[in-house]
Amino acid sequence: MRLIKLSSADEEMGTRDDVRSFFRKTLWRKWCSGKFGLTEDKSHMKGIHRGTLLVFSYKTECMFVARAASEISRNGYPHFVVDLGSIAEVSSPLQDYERALKKEGLLTKNLVKAQKWPRLSDECEAFTVTYFNYAALQRFIFVRIGWMQQYRGSLPGDDRPIGGGKYNQTETGHEFYNFLPVGSRLYGYYQPQMRKDETVLERIDEGSKDKDALEGVTIVFVAKKPKGGQVIVGWYRNAKVFRRVGPRISTRPADFPEYRCAARTEESVLLPDNKRRFAIPHGKGGFGQANVCYPLERDGRRKKEKWMLQAMSYLNDYDGDNLLVEPEADANDNAVAEFEAAVDGRTGQGFRGSAKERKAIEAHGMKRATNYFKGLGFTVEDVSQRRSYDLHCRKGPRELKVEVKATTTGGATIFLTRREAELAARADGKAALFVLHSVKLSQGVAIGGRQSVSCPWRFLWKDAKAIAYSYRPPFI
């Protein structure tokens, strides 16, 4: 195996975001898919061949693990080919990885200070696979279910799955309870191919042909939005997947006893509606007609569709709202609209607007904030779909977590969710607040507005006022 130390001197890898983009997108666009170019001095290395395990580090952080699909070629520009289907995103300080190898007695050299790309032993490779949990990162499955908000049974306005196959047109699909905690666990259902009512475990892990169940699987739940397009709605981590159905659980609701997978609630995420934006492609190379999409082809070859890597990277990077932790998170958007309307005295009744208009205002604010921080020399990344803040800005060693608020009001009062407030309170001077107030709407298009910026933003609880509480009456 080899440690590949990436350099910020490479124009394709100036920042960590550039590195992620290189592995998630750029490698697929090369004229030779997966081509990893080498400098002349690196082209004379030995020890890279088909199947070699590669750990890619950047600025003393291990970021990706993959396998080589070829040996080094010196025809034209020196290069080797990365097996695109084997790429997995990881996150570990290189120093911690080095320390772990030394603790096992597998390493004497210094990886952090090494200028070249260290070649490591087969014993190091076996340890590395375990250290990064590489096998589990490669063990996942995408399943399509009907659309619901909570998946906790029948709730007002969320009484049954929408879409998800012909069965749901007349009956209530078993995914009805996929995110209802039973004790400390979740028990999920999806319908594999109708003609073959089982999950093909060997297409998740080729070594599971004779198994009835497979553990350590990431299950990604995908649903079609009521207005079109399919997106990720949630996932289970370290789940147990059954070839057919799992054994009866006495505490599970009696009306829907069957399940095909199970996971711990604390290792699972259900996205609120405003975070369900990660689109999963249809058709050839995407999520096809069957309700299950496996990482392996029927002959055991690993698929090389980049959307799979991008989706798994999204899961690894997600640290936003989770309806399993905060079931009220879905109400945030509507609540903010109501609160803003209540304090906006300019129009008498205040501005509530449609969901489409509110999104237009939000997008306008994000664009203005992005331009503002870019003008200050920051590189700006929109992280609003996977974090509890909106923009991540970097300039040299300096980093900022930026909360963006855009409003039609005069901006004297803004509204924060609990997670936004808690993040700002512990940001320790690394947060910024960008407020775009007095925004106008013209035929559904957000225009104008005046900006106010607090950087660094030092949030103090004494400046915040609680105006609502989520409360569960003791008699219910």
C-alpha cells in the first residue's frame, strides 16, 4: 500500500474543498476516467499496481482511501488509474493514523514529515482497512420508499406514504414506521424487486452469498418528492440487513410486523423537508426502476457511478437537523414566517409569503452574503444542506461559520432555531452573522435589501429571547 501526500501547490488541490471536488467529480471527467497524474520524479516509484490500497492525505489529514486500477504508466504524461468504484471518504489526522500504526508495532518511519510517498507493508494495509473501517464504507445500499414527513405512523397531514410503488396506491406501505423508535432501535422496510422478494446481500458484500443477514451496512432511503424528483430522505448507519425479513419483534406495531433492516436510533438520520435536496439521478447509471440500487454489479464488479460517492460523502459530512432528535425541526420554516409577520408592522398584517417566495428571499440573501465574503478574499462554500449554518469561509488559516438571514422586515429582530443559536454560542469567535433586511419581492423575484454584518459574531444568550417552547404534556 502507499500513502499519497497531496500538495496545495497542485492547482487542482488548493483547498480541502478542491480535494473533495477532485475525488467526487474531476477524476470522472478525465479523458481516461480515474487518471491520476504524476510528476516525473514520482513516476519512478515502485509498488503501485492493480489493487494497491492508497491512502490520500492533505495537509496532515487523511481524506480518501481507494485502490489503484493500474500500475504506473509512463506513456505520455506519467500516471496511474484510480479505481473509481473503490473511493471512500475518510477523516482522520495523519498523526493519529501514524500513532496507531506505531502502537501496533507496524511502523518505524515518520509519515507526517515524510516528503515522499511512503510505501507500507501488507500488515499495514490490513490494519488500515480496519482503522478506517474501509470495508464498511464500501458496504451500502440505496432503497426507494414512499414519501412521508415523519415515518412514525399516521399523523395529521402525514397519514400514509405517497408514491413508492403501486402497492401504496391502495394499501399503506410498511415503510410507514421506518423512523419510529422501538426502544433504542429502528426497524425499516422497503420492497425489493416484486418478482424476487429478497435483498441480494452478495451485491452489497460479495462475501455474503451464503448469509441470511449482513451487518455494518449503510442504508440510504430515497423517495420521490410529491412535485417530482427523487431525493435522499434519511439513512441508517451500521444497520443489519436481512436477505428476506427479520424475526418478529414483539414491541413493533402489530399492524406492520415485517421489516428488512434494523439500526440503532442514535446512528440514524431523518431529514426535515427543507434539507431533502440531495437529488438521486434516474435512468441509466442512476437509480433505476427497481426499488433497490446495489453498489455491486451482478458479476461482483463495483459500480463506478460518481453520484454514489457524492451521496456517501454527503452522509459522512452531514451535521444538520435530524427529525429523530428534533421532531419539531420541520416546523421551523413556517414558524419563522409567522414570527416575522408578527413583528413586521409596516404592512399591518405582515409578510408571510409562499414557500416559493421565502426560498427566493433565502437564495437572494445567500448570493449577497457569498459575494460579500468573496470580496473580502475568502473562499466560500455553501454548506446549508449539511450543516447548521449556511456558509463556510476560509482565508489562509482563518475560518468562519456564517449564518445568513434574509428578511422583508427592517431586521431589528431575526429568528434563530435552537441549533443555530447553540452553534453560534460555542463558535468561540469563528462565527459571523450576515443579515439582509428590507428585501423586496417583484413578481416572485427577491431584489434589493440592506446588509448588516457582525464578524466575528459573539452570540450571547442574554441577547436572545425565547418566544416558543416545544412541550410534551405529562398526561399524553
